[in-house]
Amino acid sequence: KQEVTQIPAALSVPEGENLVLNCSFTDSAIYNLQWFRQDPGKGLTSLLLIQSSQREQTSGRLNASLDKSSGRSTLYIAASQPGDSATYLCAANSIGGGATNKLIFGTGTLLAVQP
Amino acid sequence: DGGITQSPKYLFRKEGQNVTLSCEQNLNHDAMYWYRQDPGQGLRLIYYSQIVNDFQKGDIAEGYSVSREKKESFPLTVTSAQKNPTAFYLCASSDVGNTEAFFGQGTRLTVV
């Protein structure tokens, strides 16, 4: 059964710092891995989707990498800003899930960027 | 604007009542999903549908029911059989195939 873990659970950094959020998954048989952002009391906003055949994806100041063999993905945020403060969630779409996009979520990393 | 609309934003349920959460999408996606989010836990899949008039149970379907009569709509009913319904409910949609999933803004359900 696929399990997804995110470390750390919470992170506080000063504005301008580059940072890395970690996501690990137990079953490497995945279709893709998706990173989301969630603001308090809100829904999820899709940030990046990495297909299993890809190594990384970039969008603006965000870069996500995927290493299936080690069961890891990282989300790199460059030059962090206070507006980046939110909870970041990763979700693995497992081949054994039996359905398209039966995403298995981690519990998230709560990021606070201090001005 | 294309997107997913969930309503209401807040919902209060009395003991023994059934309540229905609405989810509508105009993204022309075939697949739709319902997730439940509890504090300190990851999102868990309740039900999903890949085509009109068909749906499948997710990991925590007990006490919930759904229908998929139209491509754009996937309402979730929380029945009185759900013993701990207080949670944040999120609806999502995607194309069939391993594509990007998009989420609505959520409905917070509270039992009073």
C-alpha cells in the first residue's frame, strides 16, 4: 500500500532564502507525482505535475524533482517571499491504485516565510 | 472562468440528518473525485467517477453516497450513518488518464 510522507511538518525561513521541501513515497510504481499549495481554509492549487518518465519540472521560482528509484520528490522554492506562506502537499498517483488519479497524499509541510 | 465550484462553503448538520454537498465543474473533465481532509491527516478519497452514471468507492466510502447524472456535476451526500462527519470536503476533477487534478475551494461541514 502506497504511503506518502512529508518532512518537515513545519518550516520557518526568512524572506529571500532558498528552500527545499521533501516528499517520500513507499511504492515506486507511480504514474505521476503532483505538488499542491493550500492556503488556510481554502482548496488546493496545483503547482507542478511530474510524470513518472520525467526527472523534473519548473514553473517560475518553483522546481520539482522526482527520483522514483529512491522514492523521493523535492520541491525547491527560490528566493522565498511572504506570499509563499502556505501548506504544501505532495500526492502520488499509484499504478496499483486501480483508478486514474487515485492520489495518495502526504500530510503536508506548513511553510512560513518571515518578512 | 473555468474551474470547480463547491457549495456551500460552510454547512452545519444536526445529528441524524443527511446533507448534500454540491460540486460543479466547467472544465469538461470526465473524472471527478471527493476527498475528505482532517487536521493532521492527508486527504483521503471517498468516491470517484470516471464517466457519467458510473462511480466507485474510495478508501473511506462508508456513510457517504454520490451520483453522477451529468458530466459537470458530482454531488456528495453525507448520511446519518457517517458517525464522524465533521471535516473539510474537497472535490476534484481531471481528464481520464494520468493528468493533472484540479480542486475546488472546499466545504467545511460541522455537526451541531
